[in-house]
Amino acid sequence: MKQTNYHLFDFMDFHPDLHVGEALWKAYAPTKIAERDGDIVITIPYQKQLHQEDMAPDTTAAQQSYDLIVRAYEPNIIRLFTTMSDDEMVEQDEMLQFAPEVKRLPLRSVGCEIIAANGKKVATIDLSEPKLDHWSDLLPAPQPAPFITFYPDGDETKGIALSDDHFSPPRYDALPLGFCTVCCDNVATNKENASTERATISFRCEPDECFVGTGERFRKMDLSGQTFQLKNQDGQGVNNRRCYKNIPFYMSSRMYGCFYHTSDYCKLSLADHSTRSVQFLNDHATLDVFLIGGKTPEEILRGYRMLTGFPQMPPLWSFGIWMSRMTYFSDEEVTDICDRLRREHYPCDVIHLDTGWFRTDWLCEWKFNPERFPDPKGFIQRLADNGFKVSLWQLPYVAQGAEQLEEAKTNHYISERYESSEYSESSENSESSSSNFSALDYAGTIDFTYPAATDWYKNQLLKPLLEMGVKCIKTDFGENIHMDHQYHAMTPERLNNIYALLYQRAAYEVTKEVTGDGIVWARAAWAGCQRYPLHWGGDSESSWAGMAGSLKGGLHFGLSGFAFWSHDVPGFHSTPDFMNSPLDEQVYVRWTQFGVFSSHMRYHGTCKREPWHYPNIAPIVKRWWKLRYRLIPYIIEQAERSCHSGWPMLRALLMQHPHDRQVWHIDDEYYFGSEFLVCPVMNSQDKRDVYLPDGLWINFFTGERLEGGRWYYDVKVPLDLMPVYVRPGAYIPMYPDDVDSTDEMDLSRAEAIRIDRDYKGMDF
């Protein structure tokens, strides 16, 4: 749709031809405030608007009233719930997994204030008449509105107010609350002949307010001035607006977070359609919003995890190096690579088999090719005896020609095409049924809304592989499903976003049950997926732009509730020839350095990834691999802390320095855990600008001491080094010996390096 610069069309998704079947309803001032079972129920009337560009009340239509429920929880959480679709307010579902610390706080109304049982003011409802100094009747008076301000942590200096944002009474830029109706008889004046869809809520924002989060967003650090469609899809890279991992959560520099509890397609404008407002539009006419307060970003993210679940701790071996490419094709090929890794002492823990372990490349049947892998159990055991864990690729679609197709169709384990042609004939509702790398035709999506299908996937498809000795399942794809198909418990539109959660949970649970290790390797995500680590950044370009885009995505992902995140080293695909252009050796080294200081480290991509294919840089790469293993005691310590807090492993600088205005705009530096400030080099000039926050900093590798609170420009960095800084007094637990895999480690032997006045740098 072309931009019109009218809120009605550009944000509310009305058709610019003003089809008469659509109607907008705007929230007016509350008519009733009541207490009910510890909640405050605010009755909000909605007035239908005339069907025109300039908003004006349609006084021929009777108002419709809906309740806005205000509920409070410890610690520092306010919930706002209203529905025009008769949905129920629940406290546990696929997304919501309340921690024991989350407890209801009974509320009472005292005049126009809402007070919690602990005495904290939760909200103020302003029912006063606006002050006027009347001198003109040129424009109509503004329509009434609900003026309500919320204080999730009781701090009245940073209230979150509903926004009734307009230039003049007819020209609105945001609605505090509103919804739409659609009808076939063109008379959308009452509930009997109109169906509700699309609801909106808006909050005021400040002129200098910054926003972060919303998922694995491949964007600058401050997201203000942008609008996002929260609709999972194949990102096809890490440098565009498409997104594998949309999370309906953002965090503000005013120190609050906002979680929109929905799996519907939705839209979020962060001071974009209006710089005075944050606006949310849900395709379904229910709004369920959690406002999370706190004094620090970590406290806010901990509050979000208390609502949607904490990450689980991945196994020790997963923090070692993973070796892969797209793809290995045989027992012999994999064995040769693993033997060489050991022979030349490249430390490595995991060998990943991508799309080529089936009888036909990409034809996922969850069974090894009997010619190329004649003894898969023996093959996996031999690798295990040599210190290697096996990870396997698969996807959640059953292809035409797959061995399991008839069983899946007969038992309704996969989605089925609608009998009606309504979906199949609409290009807007259809998604490609083919993968983005093959011409295979996928007959359907495994239907995880159907318990029998979930059991089939877990016990018939994955369990035999795990019992054979496989340690991890790569739950690839899942951000797209067949949109022209029907599913047991949800429409495809409501399932598409949350599908990743159902898919990854199934794989995680059966892996944990059989192997004892809770882990998947996943690409898509939605709210709650942080409970089932881990996730990687998708199909990045092997280039400086791909590296920079990956880091941006990882930092926003960490600001969206996820602790663990990885990326394909040194980028997934080549350019200009996607499959065949050779790698840039500088990119390979610099991406390796970035990978060492990431929660997990996997080499993967469309051409050779093993370091010995690049003899000019192989010695540098080996040094950095050995450093990775020396750092594993520190990584484990930080990972365990991340599982019980709001901290991600890769932390945007703003997590540590929220009051430093500079860092809300820095997306090419990060903290790795609590001690390392990492500044990857992402250009071919072997230099970069470095920002150091206030205080004294010490270069981890050289021992150089620098004063913070300033920029250092054009810092020269030899190819074999990367700028990494630590604070005086830091303790870094490290492993004292070189090892070939984590099987050789006894973490009780870790030794702490103290960053004191005598520290001269890490020689590795």
C-alpha cells in the first residue's frame, strides 16, 4: 500500500478507498470504575467514527462499551486486558509461564487513583475537564478520551500514559484505545451485524526516548522512528526488515518494558507514525499488555522472563566449537574431517550434519541414507569415542515423496489444504510451499496443535535418532507454515508466529528425555522460546555487512528475553555466487574472533568451513579456538547466571550503562558476560573506533590501560587480535590446559586470572 500520511490508512490498515464495510471505534472517557476480585475494571465507551479520512464521531451509532481490566503483580508488573472478541484473561498458556515470584497484588480505587495492597500507586485516571480559553469555533472540540497513566514500579516520575495523539480533532496520529469492525451488509453500528477485528493501544513517549528489543532485529540499536510487522518469516539474510524471530516486547530508555501477549500478526510503531506515541495494532480484537517496571534493564528483562519463562542451561559440550557446512554427505567424509581435527589439535565438540544425511539431499525423512551411512549407530558411537557429539538437521514439513507422507496424511499429523478455495486463491494468504534452497514440494506442516502429531514427531521421528546417540536436533525453519492449510486447534494466521514455540518445545522435551541434555538449534522464535535454547541468527551473508547485521540482531535478541544466541561463522552464504564464491580470509578471522566471544560457536555455510582449507590464516584460527576452550569456565559461570536473571550472554552496552546516552546508539560493541567489553573489527582496514564507558579499562590481550568516558578513533588492530577490555579487579576463571574437547575438562581445575596492577595482558 502506498503511504498516505493518514493514521487511519497507514497504521490502522484501512483501505484507502474507504470500503464501507469497515468502521473505526475510538475510546472515550471512562464511565465506571469498579473493584472486582482484586482487579480494577474500567468501563470504556467506544464511539463509531464517520467513514472518512478526517475522524469525526458518527452520532447516529450507539456507543459500545468494553471493560479495561487493570491487574497488578509483584514484582513491578501491571497488566491491561480488554477484549472485543470475548476472549478470556488467562495466567498460563503456551507463552505465559509465571515464575513463583509473580504474585497478584490486590487493587483498590481511591478516587481517581488505583492503589495496590502494598500501598504503591499503580495508576491515575484523569476525569477532569480540559482547560479552555475559548476564542474560536473554526474546528470542532476534541473527542473525549481515556486519560490514564500507569506506574508499574510505583515511580510517578516515569508514568506510562495512554496517548490521544492528534494534530487537530479530525487529524489523529494515535488512539489511546480503539478497534475496528467489518460487516457484509455495510451497517457496522452494533454487535449483531458486525464482527470485530483489529484493536489498537498507544502510549505517550518522550522526544528523546529510545527503544530496543522486538526480537532479532537487524537494525540500529535505537529503534525509535521505525514500524515493525511482527510476523515471522524466512529472514533470507540478516540485513533486511524480514525477521525470523519477532518478539512482541520492547524496552524503553525510560526504564520500562512492554510485552504484548499475543501470537497474532501485529504491528508496532516506535515513535514512527508519531514521535509522540508508541502504537500497537493487533489483527485480533483483544489487547493483553504487560507493563514491566524496574530501575535497570536487567531488572526489566528479569520481569519479562518471570512472565514467559527463564532459559534452561545448555550442556557443557554445547559451549565448545561446532563444525559444519552445507552439507556433509557420508560417514567417510565426516570421519575424515573429525580425524583431522583431532590429529591437528583443533579443539571441537560437535559435528553437525545438515541437509545431506538422507537418501536424497533435502528430502527430510528422519532416517540416514543406508548407502552413505551404512551403520549410523556405529558411526555415531565412533565419533563419541573420539569426543564428538552429533547434531542433525531437519525441518517441520513433510515432503511429497517422503517415506512418512501417507502415514502423516492418514493420521492427520500434518496440515491439510482447506476444502474451500478461499485461502488457495488468495495470494495475500498464501505462502510458498517450497524451501528456499530446493525444488522439493512440501505436502504439509507437522501440526503441533494436535497432541497425536506432537507425539508422533517426538517418538517416531526424533526418538530413534536420539536413542542411536544423536545429541541435538537442528529445528530449522518453522517461521513459515502452510497458510492455505487447516490445523487442528488454530487458524494458520494465529498459529504462524507461535508455531516456533510448539515445534521447538517438542524437540527440546524429547531430547531432554532421551539424552538428559536440554538443547535444540533453532532459527525461528516467538515469546517463550527462550525456555528452549538455543537459537542462531539464520542465513547471514559471509561479508562485513553480514557480520555487522548478525551482531545487531543478536544484541536486540538478548534485549528480548533470550540468554543464548549464536551465528554461522564466518557467515552462511557467499556472494556474488550464493553457493560457490570463495570466502574472504579476513572475514573468516574476524568472524572467528566474534564467535569466540559469543555464547555458542558454530562454523557453517555453503562452502568449505574447515580452517585447513585456508592455510594463510589457519594458525591464527587455531589460536583463537584454543582460547575459546580456555574461556569455557568463565562462559559456564556466566551462562548459569543468565539462566536465573535478566542477563543475556551477549549484552548491549546499555545493559550495563543505562544512563549513558551514548550507548543507546552503539550496536557494534557488547559485553560478553559481565567482565568482557568486546569490540569486533568489521572492516578490511584492520581498525575501528572504540567507545569506552566511564572508568579505567585494560586491554585483555595487551595490558594497555585506557580512561573511559570517551571515544578512541581509528584504533589499529592487527588481524590476529581483537579489542577486548576488562575492568581492574576482575576475576576471569580460565582452564589451565589446551584440550581437544570438553570431554577432557575437569572444571574444578579452573584458575582465575586477576586483572590487577601487575596484569600485562593475555598471551595466547
